[in-house]
Amino acid sequence: MLAPEADSHANQSNDYAVSRPRAWFAFAMIFLLMLSDYIDRQIVVSLFPHLKEEWGLSDKQLGALVSVISVVVAVGSLPVALLADRFGRVKSIVAMASVWSVATIACMFARNYGQLFGARAVVGLGETGYGAVGSALVNGLFPRRLHSTLLGAFFAASALGAVLGVMLGGFIADHWGWRAAFGAVGFPGLAMALLFMMVPDYKNVVVKFAPKVQSPSPAAFVKRLYTALTSGQTLLWVCLAGASQLIVVSTIWAWMPSFFNRYHDMDATSAAKHAALVVLCCAVGALFWGWVADRISQRRPRNKLLAMCVLTLLTFVVLTYAFVGNISTNLQHALILLGSFLMTCTVGVTTSTVLNVTHPGLRATGSAVLALFQNLFGLAVGPFVGGLISDAWGLNTALAVIPSIAILSAICFWKASRCYETDMVLVAAIARDEAQGIAPQDDAHVMRPLSAKA
């Protein structure tokens, strides 16, 4: 067994893996591409009224145009991240961003629902793994003390991208038609994808599994991979917690323009502006709560997970009352904004926690496991299930019921808090042993990965 390069453990240190200016340039580009990712992903929600009128679509069909991206991302995130860990994050991101931008441009040429659905699926194919690989790149380039803050900012970019997508989509569609909206955001994304080739990468760590472990079945392979990724239950509980909260987030994001259009008699442009303000509160909340988490976890790392228990429960209370309470329009808007500020509290914390209990050589892969949960069991569920409930009982009912899932998120965060600090110590010990060239001493640890220089 060969010791990994020192840079491979940069995420556990207080130093930058590259020069500070290069690291911050990398973050700027990662942030901008996350904007492009969610502009392209969310622009369609402000086009729902136009698509519904032109093609006579149901809410279930409209929601599927959002959910299909999350399903594709969930299925592809893990293999893409495994390849990115092996061949490099920057090359992978350039390829992914090029694909999703070209597919967004193709949406403007769709002549029926099936063609648009297919193009949206290809957008998801391009976006597969970007959140995982981008967060791994941030984690590898920056010192540990900045992780939750920067990852919160990274995922705040998704909210800002959604804001821009919703606003641009509504404005462009009202003036030049919904087809022009896709082209207007696809071409800039393609330009940024090419510029990303200038971003530095951190050195690869190739992870080799002990040859005596066999994987005769898919279940055995999953168990083997999970054991290689981490040493405890934190990863699973945090993935479940993050996914549950994202059901609430994705529902609010997808259906706010339609809610304002149907229940407050706003035109597409006005509804898009109000919905964009909601998503902007999400962006501010992601950044703010990531900063708070970094501060309160300096002495006891588990404190940030306990804080998430409280904040997710508050999300449930505020949003549920906003849609079921007999209140004025202004108060309802204020509660929706407050709930939006609260509901993205988990994004930076969830990612930083997963990376802190993941083997250093499998950061992108660990992030991909989280992305699989977030997309398949979170982002894909909200818009589609919201559409189903809306078709049956009305959109207001859907928006009132779905925030209750935040209770499940709180329970999972509490479970994770009980084992988080222990799992951090175990993963750090494995990384330290490998850096010193110390092999596992017993058969109970044969599934630990053996690191070698790339």
C-alpha cells in the first residue's frame, strides 16, 4: 500500500490545496456553473402557464418536466462521480456543462410534449453528478474551516439560479414566447462550460479495494462500496434527512409561480417575480445557515445537526400555517418567505457532514451517494407528487400537506447527531493510517479502501 499525496487530504487541513487566488477563481467558476445548472433546470416552471395553455397539459405532466431531471441525475450521479474521482473533476464538469447547455438549447425546438420531455431528460443527463463533483472540488481546494460556509454558498447558487431562471423565463416568454427562453439561457451556459477548463483540480487519489472481498451480487457490491466510503451510520441518516427536506424545497420551487398565477390572479411575469423572491430567500437562507453551522460546530461538531432538527421543524410549522391558516394575503406572503428562508438550512450542512465521514479518496463518490438520495428521493418527488395532489384536491392543498415531510427530516438529523462525531474520528484514523502506510490489522476491516498515488 502506497501513501496518498498530501494534497489528497486537503479537505481535512487548514490550508488551501492550491494558491489562494486560484482556489477562489475555481470557486467563482463553480458558483457560476451552478447558477447555469439551476437556471436551465428551473426555467421551465415559469413557462407552465404557457405550456398548459398551448398543449393542454395536466399538472402531473408539468411536474414531470421538473422531476425527470432529478430522476436522471439520481441514476447517473454515482457512476459519474466514480469516473470523476478517477479521471479528474474539471474534465468531467466541462463535459457535463456542455451537454446540459446544448440540451437546453434543443428544448426550444420541441414540437410536442414528448420531445420536450426527452430534451429535459438530456438536460438531466448533463447535470448528472455536477453537485457531487463540484462540492468535492470545493472540499478539496479549500481549508476545512470554510467548508460549510462555501458549500452553503455553492448550493445557494442553485437557489439564485432558480431565481434567475424563473424571472427570465416569465419575462422572455411574455415578450418573445416560451421557446426563446430556452435559447436565451442555453448559450451562456455553453460559454461558461468552455471557460471552466481554466479551473485547477486537486490531485487524484485512486482507491483500490482489497482483492479478497468479492461482490457476487448487487447487494454485496453496495455493502462493499458503503463500507469503503464510511465507517458508520451517519452517511445514511444524513442522506435521508437531506432528501426529506428537499421534497419540501422542490415543491415550493416548482409550484410557486402557478400558485400566484391561480390563487392571486397574477400574470406570468408578476407570478414569476413573486416566486423569484421566494427562491431568493432560499438562497440567503442556505448561505446564512451554513455560516451559523460552521460557528456552532467548532467545539461540538454534532451541534450543527441538532440545529437542523429545530430548523426543519420550524419549516413545517411556518409553511403549513401559511397555506392552511385563515390569514391575510400579506401575512401569507411573509410566512412563505420566512418558510423559504428556513427550509434551505440543510443544504450546506448535509454536504459537509457527508464529506466529513467519507474516505478522502472517495469524496466525489460520497457526494454522489448524497446526490442520489437528494434527487431520487427528494427533488424528483416534490414536483411530481405535488402535481398529483394538485390534480386531485387542488394546488393549495398540495402546498399545505407536503411541508409535513420536514418532520421526517428532523428525526433523521437527530439520529445522525448520535453517531456523527464517532464516525468522524474513525474516518480520520483510516486516512491517517493510510498516509503512514499502515495496513488494516484484522479481517473486520478488509473492506477499507487502499489508497495509491494516481
